[in-house]
Amino acid sequence: MIRIIHQRAKCIGCNACVEAADYRWRVSHKDGKCTLVGGKERNGGFYTVVVDDHEWDENELAANNCPVKIIKLHRI
């Protein structure tokens, strides 16, 4: 299993995560920031979701392509 952590408040809405894993990331029409699909807010502005291992490659690409480095992945 993988935990994806997204610090949404610092998102600049560049869309790099959506391009890497469009099933897990969306751009909000309200504020233009990217949203972690299925993510729940934890610890004031950090959103997390636990997913299966098969999502690792695309979400690792999303994290690596994020210019503000606000996406983290951890194997659990």
C-alpha cells in the first residue's frame, strides 16, 4: 500500500500531477489548485489517501514533476 500526501495550500495549479495520473488528481474549478482524488484533510492543509501499489509509478512521476514539491509518497 502507498500513502500519498499533498500539501494543497501551497499548490500553484500547474497541472503536472494531473498529466501524470489523471485518475488520482483533478484541478479544482473553484480555486484552480490541484486536488488529490479521495484525499482526506489531515493536520491542517495536508491531504492524504492510501492506495494500492499499482499506483506508485504514475504518482511518483506526479511528485517528481511538481515544481513546488508538495506531493510525497510513502510505502506502508
